[in-house]
Amino acid sequence: MRKKYSVMGLFSDFEEVFCALEDIKKNKVPGVTVDDVRLMSPIEHPEIDEVLGERPSHVRRVTLCGSLFGIIGGFYFLVTSQSDFLVQPQGGKPVVPIPSNIVLTYEMFILFSVIATVLGFLVLSGLLFGKREKLYSEKVGVDQIAIVLDLNEETYEPIKALFRQHKVLEIREEVSK
Amino acid sequence: MKHIDEKAIDEEIKWAKINEDVLRHMETPRKAYWIALATSFIMFLVGLTAEVYQYRYGLGVADLNRSHMWGLYIATFIFWVGASHAGTLLSAFLHIIHAEWRRTIYRFAEAMTSVALMTAAIFPMIHLGRVWNLYWVVPYVSDREIWSNFRSPLVWDAFAITTYLTCSLTFLYVGMIPDLAICRDNARGWRKKLYVVLSVGWQGTDRQWRNFRKTYMTMACFLLPLAISVHSVVSSDFAVSLMPGWHVTSFPPYFVAGALYSGCAGIMTLFIIMRYFFRLEDYMTVNIMEKLCKMTFAIAMVWTYLILAEFAAVWYGHNQADKEVLLAKFYGPFAPYFWAMMFLAVVLPFTLAFQRLRRNMAALMVLSILFNIGMWLERWMIVSPTLSHAYNPESWNMLWPSIVQWCIVFGSLGWFGMIFLVFCKIFPMVSMYEVKEMVFHQKKDLLGHKHGHSHAGSGHVVGKPSVEGA
Amino acid sequence: MSITNLINDWSRYRKGAEEGGFHEYEHQWAMVVDLNKCIGCNACSVACYAENNLPVVGETRFAKNQGMHWMRVERFWDEPDLQPYVATASNSLDAWIEGNPPAPRSALKPSNPAPIAEGMLERDGKGFNEQFGFHGTKSEYQDFGGSFLPMMCQQCHSATCEPVCPVAATYHTPDGLNAQVYNRCIGSRYCSNNCPYRLRFFNFWSYYEDAWPEPLHMQLNPDLTVRDKGVMEKCTFCVHRIRVVKDEARMENRKVKDGEFATACVQSCPTSALVFGDKMDPDSQVAKLWNAHQVKQGPYKQTKENKELRGYRILEGLNTDPSVMYLERVREV
């Protein structure tokens, strides 16, 4: 059975991290591609996308589902419940008044869109009951940026060397069989 | 004239210091914080006493009558719903247009949104005759197939406010998750337990950030139209009715503008209070305040235009009943309140045109409170003159609100202050990660500005505009 | 919540007042008030108090306009120049015969001139701002020139109070009435705000606690409820009487006869100024009066062939479509 390593390199200089990622991208360590990289950072920087490559985020598909549910379900709910409540002709208005239903459908559309977006976010980004990274440093929450990689025996040492080359502050690792 | 540095924040600030400062505010606020909290609590008790009294004896104690069916309760309801709007404007709208200066102040503005909505929501309940049957407004499935009346603007209100409260709370929460993770890493005791649960396992991985970015932008895009629809719906309470002075076509935009105006004034007040209570002078800087003032000024002018347009429409529309209500405001029994409103909310904002005032915290504190008093009067001037002077001359009468109404209005301020201050103590009121981003971008822009194209080779780092929510 | 129901009856559910509305009306209870006959005696109001368990609220509450008079006689001093006819040397019959006709009314100087505000809407000869503004004084009542307007819920067919109720506690019945369900009411009071006639009454207090001290509680009408605080109420056209008569008619398998019953106010009117009946019954007195005065249910503006006819509906231009027709008061000049 071959050993498996999880390695986390903590950096303080963001530019160095980008350079390190460029190196991985250029395949300086055979067997490790940029797609294997998991990055932990204290802030949200869109520049990461350029080094890590496009990684998909499907939150908006969930939003779309929520929106459609809100519009169709909301309108359906209003119209059918009104058509069951026949004791209620009021003010010379029809039993199923469209203008007021538009207002309410609009609110339901937004409500369900937002709820769906949040649920989608929690599930898709692995929060709530998703899997956690085993290696985590509190310094990520302060000002350091971390590269996490799952490695095997061949790639373990070269990656650590690469990290050191880019002025890594600290390397944490975990070995499993 | 002295040159003023336009920077929103000092970009050389250490990121560790940001964490430290923000986390410290939750632990050790100034003594004034505790005084404010105690005051709020006492005010809340006053309101609670009045409400219990009213609950026991009926709404008659509020001095409402056959014409004045609504009173300060509904006026204050509109006021608080209005106050909740600026938070969304600051956080969602300014996020969409990438205004960097919002980053240090949007958190408490959003908190203000949610808490103001919670305050607003109690007013329709207080004013109900039989509050214990409130749940009938909710459309729930019952055996007798009885539903709430979807034609009623009050039901629209219920829908809109529930939606807005849910959405603004989740928006506030989602935006806070990365900060809650920082709190989790640093807290002890009960706070630790709380943050572990609330941070839902945030680790700042690229996957989380990527989804976070999309989520946050998407929610912002939904929040903005929602906020506008909410106050339009509140204005429908009046615009949909038949009464002179209420049945006004321009009410929805007028209400939205008024909401943003009073909300911005509220944010100015809280800005100064938070800055002092929690020693956040490095983050809530005078430059940001100045931008806030400019925004308030612009919105105040929009609102001023709309209120004058409304008067003009009524005047030249020449509908007798509408006109009489307007005259009742101009020189009838409501005149002192009306002209006070005109002075405080229409004339006074022009002082914001002066830079010296925009940078004077003490003056702004007074001004922002006066704006809000003006805007509160404005809501009252929407509700009461029409009620006292509707179509049927037999029912014309004046009945000023009783002490019970005033106590409950006063108490709502305490309720707001109480929840808001406790909220500030538990959750980080300056967004740590966003301030870091702000510092990061500001520094980068500065470098890019200095070095020009010399770093063009590593284009992903320098001088590159941030692309968000692509 | 079934979709088939919706699809089958869609066109029916989409019918507004303009297309005849949703209801297949069984009755359309309506009223006619002849202002020529009204002497302002308030008997109708008293009868209503007795019939409908209306609480007598006491002086302070009444002064605050928290009274519960479903039926009220409104008084307007609309002709302040009016003077009693007193024979004098100048206007006596003798003078007339001698060729000196009396001066027209407008030329007569009132002894106690009441100020007239500008504007159409006046009460007691004063505009709103004069009455309640800073310089307003308590209005002084004239001796002459008042007219009376008995007002009860107008049972509008396009009632503005109905669609705004959040819990649907008020609705339009197949009898053409505007019903108020006390049990369902949560007291948001929007209906009253949206009633241009201000004919809805709210229980601001638990009036029953002191309105009928013993043994007065014995006079309460057992046919209907006593309302507690927090509930909106209004004239029902004595719906409990309508129910009894309808039930009797159904048991005897016949139609309700005109004049078989009347509401409390109609019953007690000494001058028969009020007429009540089913407008759908073409032989009823009410229907005949409506036709005679060429007032139609539905439009917000009546087109009359004969402009001299006195029938009108109050605030009809607001398109509330009331069920009460008033016959204008005509004075001799």
C-alpha cells in the first residue's frame, strides 16, 4: 500500500503563490496538475481564476430552479387557492384578480430565488455537512494564503521543494495509508 | 484650502491588525455602549408597558377614533420599513457597481436593515384589534379552505416584509460567514460554540470563495429590486386606497426615495455611534462619511423633487377633496408639523453641500437625527391629514395621539437600539475580509498607478480591474 | 387547490363588476331615503341601537368620535341664509297684493351670519381648517337652514372596504349585501380607512363591560352577538331579520314578499322617509322608486332623461356603486 500525503504550504506573499501556481501549471512537478490544487485564502480575489483555470460554480443553476419554482409555484398557489375560496367576491373585483397576484408572485419569486441561492451555496461549496479540509491553519483567516495538495511518494518531495523555492512560511503535512 | 486625502482607508494597515481591531470591538466597547444599551432597554420597557395597557383595555386608549383609525403606529411602521432600505442600498447596490468605500460600513448597515425590519414588523401587530389572530394573515392550508385575502395591500405587506426580512437576514448572514470563521478561530467559551455552528465549516478554500462570490452577487441582484418592491408595496397601502391625499400615483417612487433618504440618515447616525462606541475610527473614516453624505444629499434632492411634484400634481389636478387635504397640511391643524417637516427634511439637507460640515462628526450627528425626525414627521403627515379630512364632512375631526401611542413609538426606538446593540456585540460589525480586500485593491491600484506598465508581464497581479460575478 | 376547477371556471372567476360580477344574485336588498320626508328625529338611530346591540359609549368616548351609531342622522347647515317665514310689513300678503312682492331670499339679511368658507366641502358652514385650525373656534350652530342626511352602510356593490381586508372578513354576499364576519375580523381597520362614507365602526374598547349595566343587559337582542374589543362592525341591513324571512319563505316554498319585513330603522321612521326592499323584485316599492327616479345600479354617473328627478346616490362618482338611493331635498323658495 502506498502512502498518501496531504501537504499544506502557507505563504504570506500573494505574488509568490501565484508564481508557484504558474510553476505547477507549467508541469514543473510531473504528476501534479493545477487542477489538483486547493487554495485557501483570507480574501476573495478573482485573479485566482486566472492561475487555477476556470472551475465551475453551479450556484446560479440552483437559483434558476428556485426562481422558476417561485414564479410558477407562487402563481399556481395564489390562483388555485383563490378559485377555491368562492365566498370571497369583493369590491366588484373578480375572484382571481391578476394585478394583485403579480405583486405577490414577484415577492415569492425573489424569496424562493434567494432561498435556493443560499441553499445551493451551502451545498455546492461543501459547507454545512460537507467534507472539511483536514489541514487548516487559523492564519488563513488572518493574512496567509495556503496551497493544499494530495500527493503520493513521487510528488511529495518535489512539491515541498517548490514551496520552499517560493518562500513558504510553513509546511504542514499529514500522512495516511 | 487644505488638501484632503481622498483615500477611504489607510492601505498600509496590517491585516492582522484588522482582525485584532474588529475582534476587540466585540469584547470591550466603550462605556457609552453600556449606557446606550441600558437606555434602550428602559425605553423598550416604557413601550412594553404602554402596549400591555393597550392590549388590556383596547385601542381606545391610543386615542384613535372612527376617522383616525390609523395613527402613529402606521406612520412609524413606514418609518422603520424606510429605515431598513438604505442598508440594502449600501450593501447590494454599491456592491453591484463596485463602490469600494461601502466595504467598511455595509455590515452594520445591513444589520440595521434587518433590525429596523424587525422593529417595523411589530407595528402592524401592535395596531391590530385582535393581535392574537394575526396568523390569519398567513395563507395556510385549512380544512375550511379559508385563505387570507390576496387582494389586500396589507397581505402584500405581510408577504413583502417576510420576504425582505428573510432575504436581508440571509444576505447579512452569508456575507458574514468568512468573518464568523475568523471569530471561530479566535473565540473562547460560549462564543466559540456559537461561531462553530454559524460558520458552517468555512475554511476559505477556493471552491468556497468561488461559490461565495457568485452567491453574494446573485443575492445582491435580487435584494435591490426586492427593496424597491417592498416600499412600493408599503406605499400601496395608501396608493391603492380611495382616500384623498392617499390615492396618489407617484407614491411608490416617492416612498422608495423617502425610504432611502431616511435610511441613509439613519446610517449616518449609526456610523458615528459605532465609530465611537467600538473605537473603529481607522475603518469608518471621515472620507467614507463624506461619500455617505454626498449620497444622502443626492437622495434627499430626489425625494424633495418627488414631494414637490406630488404637491404640484394635487394642486393642478384640482380635485377638491385632494386639495383640501393639502390645504389642511399647509395651514390647517397640521401646519406646524408640516412646516417642521419641510424645514428639516427639505431645507436642512442643503447644509450637506458644505464640505466643512460633511467632515464634522458632531454636526453630522445632529443633522442626521434632524433629518430622521423630519422624515418621521413626513410619514405622519401622509397618514393623519387624510384620515382627519376624508370625503364625508360629518366625520371630519381632529384627535391627537395619546400618550400611549407616543410611548409605543418611543419604545420602538428602544427595541431597535436594544437588538442592534446586542447584535453588534455578538457579530463583527466591520467586515474583516472585505476590508482586507479593500486594502488589497487599494494598494494594488496605487502600485499600478505608480509603476504604470512596468509590471505588465504579471498582469494578473497589478493594475487589473477586479472581475466579479462573471 | 385544484387546477381543474380553475380551468373549468376560469371565465367565471375572471368576471369583475363590469361584466356583472361573480354572483348570481338571489336578492339585492336596497333602500331609498327621501330627504324631503326626513325630519331628523333620530328614531332610526335609536331603533338601530336597540335592535343591533349597539353599545351606548358614554359622553367622553362619544366626544372622541368613538361612538357606535351604525345608523346616524348627519346634520348639515347647508343653507345659512335661510330664515323662518315671518310676516312683516314688507313681505306680508297684504303688501304683495298691493304690488310689493317680497324680496328674494338671497336679499334677506340673516340675523346671525355664519361664516362661509371657500370651497365645496363644508360642515356647519365652515371648512375643515377653520374648524380645526389654529384660529378655529367651536362652531356656532344656526337656528335655521339645516338639513338631515340619515346615513347607514351603503352596501356598495363595488365596496372599497372589501378588497383591502387582509383576512377577507368582509365580503359581498349573493344577497347584494356587504357582510362583515366578526369572528374573522382581526381589527386592522383598513376597511374603515377606505370607506369614503366613514360608516364602519370599530370596537375600540370592551364596550359591553359598561354599556348595559344591570338590568339593561336584559334588553339585548338575542338574535345577534355582542361584540368585544378589536372588531369592526357596521350596518348589516338587519341581516338577522332577512335571514328569518328568507327561511320562512323557503319553508313555505314561496318568494319573499315585499313589505313582509323591514329593517329596524325603516320600521321606526315616523314619516316613512326610509323604504327598504328587494330591488330584484320588480314589484317592490324600492325597485319602483329606483326606476321612477331613473337611478341605475352599476354606472358611476347616472344618465337621466328628466334632470328634475331627485334620485341620487352619495359619492357615486367614486364608483362604489352603493345600494342606497337618496331623494334630494327640495325647499320652497
